[in-house]
Amino acid sequence: MARLPLLLRIMPYFVALSIVVCYASNLTTTKWRFISLPDALNILRVATILTLALVVLDYVFVAPNTHGKPVAPNVSGAFFIGKITIILYWFLEVFFLSALRFAYRYFRYTRARHHAKAENASPALLVGRAADAEILLRGIESGAVKRIWPVGILSPSPADRGQLIRNIPVLGGIEDIEDVCAISRRAASRSHAS
């Protein structure tokens, strides 16, 4: 409880610094429905910068003024925030900044799937390379392409076969179209019969 007044004095400045760092790292300007590798790296950058700011705040400014003498990093027990709290801060910040974005993206994804099924979207078999099919899949997930729902992909590339592209299986090559259609018809007739 003795640390609370100092913590309340420091907190507004740290929150202001957090806002500036998030803005400078483009975390406030990117769309939340897209979480990509650059976004994840920006989250790591923000967490690292703010953690280093806490280290500087704790070891250089606050601890010497609170305890009256400079504190060496290998001396334990004389820090205001503490080493473990700072390390936990980094992990929790990465988790919460990432988890919020992934949760929002998952929400958008399930909503797009629900709308596609509610609108009686026609099942579609996509033909083309996985990279090209992914562009169409993104359009379907975002709602830009409507009234179709992909059930599989046929790719001319042998490296794509057996893979999942945005959770849609690559069922074979273009030459396998008749076999895949026959299997799909059998599966559809079985589901209608039951």
C-alpha cells in the first residue's frame, strides 16, 4: 500500500507513453480483422519497448528515489516494480494484444461462414493454384464474394495436394475433377438419404 501513491503518479505518464508507442508502431491504425506477421511483429515491438521503458523506469528513476541510493541489477528486493512483474508484463501484453485480434478475426470468420450457409450458398470446387485460390477464399471470408462456399480445391501443383488452404482441403489435381465430383455426389446423396 505504501507504493500506491507513487504508482498512481506514474501511471498516467506510462499510459500516455503506451498510446504513443502503439500509434508509432501502427497498432492503432491497422484493421483488426486482418492479423498478419507484420502485425504480430508490431505487437512484439510494442511489448518490448514498453517493457524496456518499465525497466528504465524501475531501475533508473523510481528505485533510487524510493530507496535513496542507486540499485544494481544483481541486487534483489530493492526495486519498485520488480523483475518478475516486468517479465510477466511482457508476456501478458503480447498475449492480450494478440488474443484480442485473433478473437476478433475468428468472430469475423465464423460470421462469414454463418452468412454463407444462411444464404444457401452453392458448394463450389475451386480450380487453380493454392495461392490463387487463397485470394478467392479471402474474398469469400470477407463477404466480397457471395453465394458460393468452397468445399475443396483442385490444384495443378503436386506440392499443394493434401494441404489445407484457409481450412479448405486441396483434394487433388485438375485431372482428378471427375473422381472428386463423383465422391461429392455420393456424399451428398448419403446426407440427403439420412
